[in-house]
Amino acid sequence: MADPSETISGKHAVLAALRGGRRVRHVFLLRGLEQAAQREIAALAAERGAGVSVVERDWLDARSGRARHQGVLAEAVPLRYADLRDLLAGVREGETPLILALDQVQDPHNLGAIIRAGAAAGAHGAIVAERRSAGLSPGTLKAAAGAAEWFPIARVTNLGRALEDLKGHGLWVAGADASAETPFWEADLARPLVLVIGGEDRGLGRLIGRMCDYLVRIPMQGDMPCLNASVAAGILLFEAVRQRNRVAAAQVDVP
């Protein structure tokens, strides 16, 4: 039986799939698409062994559903999830592990934005649970803007067990919690770290919260109760980057 296909919508998402080495079967380009974009995509698709067709807008609109296609669609073999060990194996010599764990983040666009932030911050991957969590859906891939093509996502049956496994490999677990006493800039995020982000409505689950070595909060002004999960992830990820850069600079300055 042939592998299932997945539709990828949008110029940047299709280019990311082609450049990232995904098995793209066929690319569909809108008749009248800007010539430079058409040549770039068609050449890369041919290089990757994918077919190319020029189609009318009505056909493209119908095939893409409600997704914004920007005149470009592709049919590709679906992305595969990584194994938890793949995330650790991706940590290069001299790097300090930084992994995201998502506790019931169910909005595909939130997950995509978190993947994008994790990739931009140089994290080593993210973990999602099989149940009550968003996965690598078309909506997620669209929001990730191509980052999901190379940023590893591990899917696990039990998030708590995965956290224990990572602790056994020397990583600390820090959870984002609006009720935590410690503001994020006072916490040590430069150590080997799993950063746990809770779901959109309920935050961290009680069990996962208890498994964290420490909890951090992002102080809010006014009556705002909390931030969007992807915004919170971005703030904490880049605070970890800032702290790690400071540690690295201090080590260079030591005579």
C-alpha cells in the first residue's frame, strides 16, 4: 500500500519541505505565479525528483480547502515523529541541552508557533504527548513556517515518564506556572534543561507540575492572567539563550 500523502500549503512551507529533504511527491503552481518564485520552486522540485504541474486558481483553491496557499501547494509524505533519544543525540559536543515539553498544548497554531520559537532559539527539540495534545497537522506545519521540517518533535505515550527519562540523563525540568514564586529571570535556565509549557486553558497539569524541579513565572501587569503558550515559550527560551550566552562569555574572560 502506498504511503499516505499530506498537503503542504504556501510558498515558504513548500520550499522548507523541499530544502529539508522531505519526500515531496508533486508540486502544484498557480498559473500566473510570479516567474522568479515559479522558477525557484520548480527547479528545486525537479532536483528532488518531485513532479510539477501548473494549475488554475479554482483547482488550487479547492485542493487547499481553507488554507492560504499563496499559489503553491505540494503533496508530500507526512513528517515522522522523532524518538526521545533522537533529541538527546542532536545535542552537539559543547552544547547544553535545551528541550521543550508541552503539557496538553492543543491548539495546532500554538504548537506551530512554539516549534518556530524553539528552532529560532536553537533548542534541541520538543516533546508532545499522544493524547490531548496537538500534533504535526497541516495547521501546525503552516504556523511553524517551515521549522518543523528539521526541528525534531518526539511524541510519547506518557509525558511524565519522558521527563523522568530526561532527568536520568542529567537534565533539570523547569515548568512555567503563573502561580510560581520565582520570576523567570531569577531561575537558572543555563543548565541542561527541559522547559515545560502548559496548555492554553489550564496551564501545567498537577502531576507534571509536581515532577518539575522548579517552577518559574512571567510576571504580568494589570489584570492579565497569563500569556499565550507560544508567547510564554518564546520569552523563556530566549531568557535561556541570554543566560547561556552570559555563561559562555564569562568562561571566555577567565584567564
